[in-house]
Amino acid sequence: MKNKLSIFLIIILFVGLILGGCAYGNTHSSVSFSLISGSEGTLDKWNRFPSNVLKDTNDYKLYYYANNARGKDYRLFYADSHDGVTWKNFQMIMDTGGNALEPMVLKVGETYHLWFNNNSPGTSGSVDGSWIEHGSSTDGKQFSNRTTVIKTGAQGVYDSVGLTGPHVIYNNGLYEMWYSGWDGKHWRILYANSSDGLNWDNFTLALGKSTGGLWDIGGAATPTVILEDGVYRIWYEAYNKSVWQVGYGESTTGKAPWNNMSLAVVVGSQGVYDSSQIYTPVVYTVGGLKHMLYSGLSLDDPFKIIHVVFDG
């Protein structure tokens, strides 16, 4: 994982506010924060990171990754909800025997498509040399036909050491992916597209470090993207060289240039469980309001999933 620092709370809040600006930028205001309760119970009892929420016909499906002890490899998990707030039916959906991270599930027709990051056993969150796999399912839980679709170095420069965090939308017959590229020094968000979700092309830099300003001068990673009224809206991990927080931007192409850049959530926004770091923002819409799940770290405690509702 990306240097999950344990820094004294007062220092964290000072740096976050000075370099990050206001807590929610000029795009959103907070309505409420809460912890996600419930879990699979055994295999996800340590770190938990949300990765994707899919609005299905009658419910919302949450996909996340977790491990059961410090330093252990990660597995992929599932939960569902009728209202996008209260989650149930927690269960593990994939153990690759290695280190599986950041599942992204999209339903096209009657098929659920899964993209996720995979790596060798014993890597415990590292993405060096990792790859993105694809699988398919008829129920959104049991995935088969796994195949590698993107390998480290696919873009050629910004993902030369590792990659992770695929986020995919389906737009007029075209699959569009944003993922995190790691060159050994900095994280950047890369873009590719595909006609079938398997064969990817047109790799390019989508959002680099320092795009927003001082608050992402150290890097940008783990995007979630929503296309609304011809505008791509992106939320992502923004690193100011001290802490990871949540940045936001808008684009008409899904790539540069980005407009209306701001911080969406800063460390300490929830108050207790995100006082040190914030990772893996996931955004979805319920009843016209934007909801976000993210993983917060409080000093040396395990990462917990936090739910926030925005009023815009």
C-alpha cells in the first residue's frame, strides 16, 4: 500500500488544511458521516477498502477488498443494500491465492464484468509488477473466465513499475478505464479504452500530479468517475507529500484539461477514523444525492470504511 503513514493528529490536520484548503472544496458540502457497520466477520476483520458500488435493478452492490491481519494478502468481498446506506449479506467472492485489490464491477446487459488488480502471494498490498484481470458473472458474485487484460508497463512510462485501481464506465458501446500508474516515485491516473472490455488501447495520461495544486503535488491515484450530462466528474486520492485526501475535478473528455479542481474530503473530516489518511473514494448516487465511501486511517488502527453524504 502507498506508505500508510502514522503521523500525530495535530500535525496531520495542520498540513491538510494549509495545503488542502477547505474541507469540501467549492463543489460539495457535507451532510453526514458514519461508519459502515457489518462485515464478513473473519477474513475481512483488519483493513477494509471500498472499491465500487453498482446500482443494480433492485439494490446496490458494494465491492471491497480486505485482509484479516496486518501484513496479510487481500481478498475481494461483496455486500448489498436496498438503500445504499445499510449493508448486509457480507461475503468473500474471490481468493486468488495471491494479493487481490480494488475490484470494479460493471453490468452490461445481463453480464457482470469484473476488473481487479492481482499480484503474487505475499505482496500484501504492493502493486509492483502487478496486473489487471477481467472476469464475468451472471449474479455479480461468482466470477469465472478470468484473464489478464492489462500488465504493468502497458502505458509505457507512468505505469512502468506497477498499476492498480481500475475504474470502468460503459459509454455508447465503448468501455473507458481510468487506473493508477506507479513509476516508482509518483502515482498518476491513466486512461485507456476498449470495445469489448478485454482488449485495451489508446493508453494515455489522464490526470497527473500537481493537476489540482499543492494538495496533489505528490501524486494522484485510485479514481472513481461518473459521466453526467457530458461531463466526466472524477474523485481521486490526492497526495500532498504528507497525507492522502480526496480530490475532485471535471472534464469534457475524461482527460486533461480538468476544471473546477478542489478537495472534496480532507483528513479529519469524519473526526476520529480518518485523522491520519484517506484512501479509495467511491461515489454513487442515491435519490439525487451523491454518496461517498472511503477508507480512513486513525494512527495505527486498521483502515475502516466511512460513509459520507454530500448535498450537491
